[in-house]
Amino acid sequence: MSPINAMTITTKPFLSINIKRPLWTLLVATLGVSLSGCGMFFGDEGVFRNREGDYLKADNIPPLVLPAGTKSETMGELYPIPPITATDFGFDPSADDYEVPRPMPLSANLEQENVKIQRVGNESWILLNAAPGEVWPRIRNFLNVNALAVSKADIGKGIIETSWLQFKTDLSTYDRYRLQIDQGVQPETTEIHITHMSVPVAEKPTPTMGWPRRSVNPEREKWMLDELAATLASETAEGGTSLLAQAIGGSVKANLGVLGNEPLMTIKLDRQRAFATLTYAAKRDGFTTFAQDIDAGLYYVHYINPEDAKPGWLKRLFRIGLEPKAPTTPYSLEQIKTNMLTGDAFEKAPRSDRDEEKALPDAPGYLIVVTGSNNNFVVRIRDPYGKRLSPHEARELLTVLRRNLI
């Protein structure tokens, strides 16, 4: 029994070594081929190399040259890239720390279509969260469904005029409406202004009669506003888009740009509405108004990012800071106005350095400065001394302000 046991003990390791060594050799060889294969197929010189950076090596090719006498009006760039200029919002070629600005924000509520009737003073209009090109055919459909004949439609100016009609409840007058479709203050929004005109039956009205500046009968204007707004709010936008109506009203009424390397905002509204919408925006989304002087075009405001103002989880746990105190300032607007730069010094103001200010030291907040005239107002944001902010800070504040204009 012992010889057999001894042979068994010595034979097993011998057989084990002979069996495992080829397997190990094969494994090492396979691994080596696999590693070299990765480089062969997926490396920088491989068959299936990563090509995501190839566009960086692309170069321009010379433009196509047509033979002499050939018309070239139809030839052009398929996707032209406009050059960046000093008027582009956020462009600051002289800044050492220049950073690429974020894309211009669109309307705040593009996910849902909002229809509102807004009023400022004696003016009322419909605000629709859709582009004029989408709204134009829907208005035409509303007029057709309600048997309101159209006597004039100027798609270039965004004007639709109805024919003369009579209300069943009042046969003593002839009435008609003019609908003005404009670009809204925010991108991809539309404003619909309605003017009502009425004349006695005895006057025999004609299509060429001039329109009044304001509606003759505000009640009948309100009726049309309510009916149109209710229809636009209840229907689904299935009327398509009018390509011809995309340019209605020109550009939006509030644009962001740059002048002298300083970000600013231009507002194309009349004085009453321009200051009404700025007053509204200067109290929203992180802005607090300390004081304002409409005649001087000044708003003394404070701003804090709403996200930064939220208390952390520890403070929320102990209910600390859930009702923060309103910001305050030790200085009145009159003190600020007396000390701020004006005139040519304001236009050529240096960069803000609050730590160096001796008069009214540590003045908090910002100044919203409005200059210009009707339909051409310029809005700048400066420090309380009238000096310029960094382009990045001014751009961010103006973006928030613009987002809340109505």
C-alpha cells in the first residue's frame, strides 16, 4: 500500500504542472495579442480611432468662383456665421479675463403657452407666449369663425382691419376693429393691441376713414380683447406658422447689447410703459428697490441671487433664516444722486472700486440708470457712485432685469 501511496503523491504534482503550464502560456499569449489589438483597432492610428477632435484640424476652402458673366445671386453660404462685433452683448475684446457669455435667454415660460391681458395706465393688450408667425394665422381663423370680415391685412406691419359691422344690441352705429400684432418685450412672445372705432349710422362710413389714437368705446374694445384672449387660451396651436409673419413688429422691444465695452439694454417703448415695466422688474427675482426717481431715470436697488439667499439644510433644520430681513441702506437716494458721476464723467466712468470710495463709504446696492427718449431708452447698471461694473456682473444683472420686463 505504501508504494502506491508514494507514487500517487509524486505523480499528481507532476501531472498538475504539465497541465497548467500550457494554459498559462496560452493565457499570456492571448492577453498580449488583445493588448496589441487594442492599439491596432482603437488607438490614435487604429482603424476605429476616435474622430471627435477631427473638426479642429479642418480648414477653410476657397469660395467657389463662377465664370465671368454668370449670375451669382443664388450662390451663398448655407449656414453663414455672423461676425462678433462690439455691439454683441457681453463681447469685451479688451478684457484680460474675458469669458464666453451664455446664450441669450428666451422667454421664461416656453414650456407652456400663457395668454394674459396686461394693462398699463389706460392701455390694454394681449400677451401671448408664442412667436408672431404662429399667432397671425390663429387670429385670422378667429375672425373667420366669428364672421368678422377683413377689409385690410398688412402682414408686413402686422395690421388686420375688419370691415364695418353692427352690433345686434345697438343698430345706431357702425363699428370696426384694428388688430396690431407686435413682437413682445421678451423673445418669442407676441402682443396684440386692439383699437375700436365707431360712427353713427347717418355718417355712412367709408373704408378710408382714419383711425383714432385710442378706442372710441373702451367697453367694446374690452369685449374684443376678452373674446380673442379666451379663444387663444382655449385652442391648441394647430394653425401652423406663417413664414411671412415672422418679421412682424421687427425686433423684440428689449434688447441687450454693448456700448464702449459696457453691457446695456435698450427698450423700445413709450415712456409710461418703459418706466412701468422697469419699476415692476426692479422688484422681482432677487431685486429690491430702495428708492426711485422716475423723472431723473434712477432706481436705487439691491440684488442678491435667490439661490444664494436660500438657507442651507442646517439652518432649515433649526428654522433659521426662513424669513430673511429686507435689505437696507444707510444712504438716501438724494445722497446717492449728489455723490454720483454725471454728464461726461458718467459716460467715461472708470471701473468700480468700492473700497477706495471716501464719500458715502460702503454704499450697498446698485443704480439702474435710464437715459434716452420715447421708444429708445438705454438702461445701464452701475455701482452706487455711478461707476462701471465688470462686464460679467453687469451682463448678469441686466439679464435678470430683462427677464422680468412685461
